[in-house]
Amino acid sequence: MKKALLILVITGALIFIALNYHFILMDKNFKLLKKVELTFNNTFVDARGAKKFKPLLNPSLAKAGIRNAL
């Protein structure tokens, strides 16, 4: 019973984190950006190489402040 409760708490925490943050993979590092709305959209964003400027065109990332993160 304790094991099931622990798994449930960890799963809930991971879902809460995925709803609240954008995880942005950059060329040399990894950025974490707070979301404006609670959604699963754009939770993981690839901004490496030629795709670096593509996230700037995304409205939800622009509201969250991706321009300052880049």
C-alpha cells in the first residue's frame, strides 16, 4: 500500500511539473521556463541548431518569455 501511494505521489508531482514548466533544450545547456497556462502543449521544446528561432514564433512560448531565455 505504501509503495502504491509513493508511486501515485511521484506521478502527480511529475504531472504538476509538466503542466507548469517549459523544458527547452539549447545547444550547450538546458533552460527551464515557467508556463503562463496550465497545459501539456510545448512542455519539451528543441531549440538546437537551425531550429533555434522557431520557438520565438510560438505564441505560448512568447508569452512565457522565451526571448529572454534565448
